[in-house]
Amino acid sequence: MTISSIPEQPGTRQRGVVLIFCLIVLVVLLTGGVAVIRSTNSALFSAGNLAFKRDLLNQGEQAVSYVMGQFQGMGSLATSSSTQADNAALNYKASQLATNAQGIPTAMLGNDAAFGNVGATTNDLTGATPDVKIRYLIDRLCSSAGAPSSNNCVQAQSAPTGGTAGAVAPPVTTASVYRLTIRVSGPRDTQVFMQTSFSKPD
């Protein structure tokens, strides 16, 4: 009896190509999943930092209200004579302070000892929580202390309006410009700087 072998049909041998292709797809999907998770974590971290910064900015606003009170009514810096000389006890400088490239006075960037030359650390305000400290510094935009003038100070001018025809016009009033810089220090060594300017009649 003769036994003959059945010829192998083409394409029936298993070569593992599909398995390799599936493994490649799984690696791609895994890499994409890791990237999505990392992107989500980064977005959440950025959103948290933005909210934290906004909260510190809001808390720093109390320094603006406090300083404005010093320049009004019976405040310590309400009179013209009180603003002509330096007063470290009030965090006030009668002449313009040196700043960095961003316009922040360098005295606000250093440690307490450096700040002590122009202000008092005891004037620091406390934020909503004890770990939030608000430090402020006021400087008059003048080249030197003393009586303000258009030659040595940045001044705002206001011309009177209205009046009676033929009457002598009242003189133009001038107001020196002041700069208020605020540094809010929060948890995890976070610092936020704020700055605004205002004027007060001389």
C-alpha cells in the first residue's frame, strides 16, 4: 500500500505577524495613555497655581486700603510736610528707590535686613491665614527728598475748569506721584508682587 502525503495548502502556516502587530499597537496605546495622564496632572497643577496666585493677589489688596488711609484725613502721611522726608517707621521713602528690570524696588527682593534700611518688618500685615505675610513699601517718584517741584519730581497737574468770565483763573494744582509696591509671601515659599501708583496734592 502506498501512503501519500497531503500537500500543505498555501497560507496555513502560522507566522506570528498578527501578534507582533498587536503588541506594537498596545505599546502605542500605552504610551498615549501615559501622556494623557501626565498632561492632565500638569493642567491640574497649573490650575491650582493660578488659583493660589489669585488668592494671594486678593489678600494683598488690604495693603492698598491701609496705605491709602495713611494719605487721607488724619493719616500719618496726609500732610505735605510729612511726605518730604524719609520715614522708615512708615515704610516710606521720599525719593525714588532703585529697582530691578521689572520695576520692583530691590529693597523688596532681599531679606529682612536689606528691607530694614527703608522700612520696618513690624509693619507687615497678616493675610487670611498666619502663613501669608503682606509687605509694602511706598516711594515718592522724586530724585531727592524735600519739597516737591517739577524739576525733581514726577507730578500730575490738574487745570481748574468752569468759573466766571473775566474772573482770575485759580492756579493750576500739582500732585506728586507715589509708587506702592506690595509683596505677598505665602506657603511653599510663594511670592506675588503687586504695584500701583497714585498722586496726592502737594
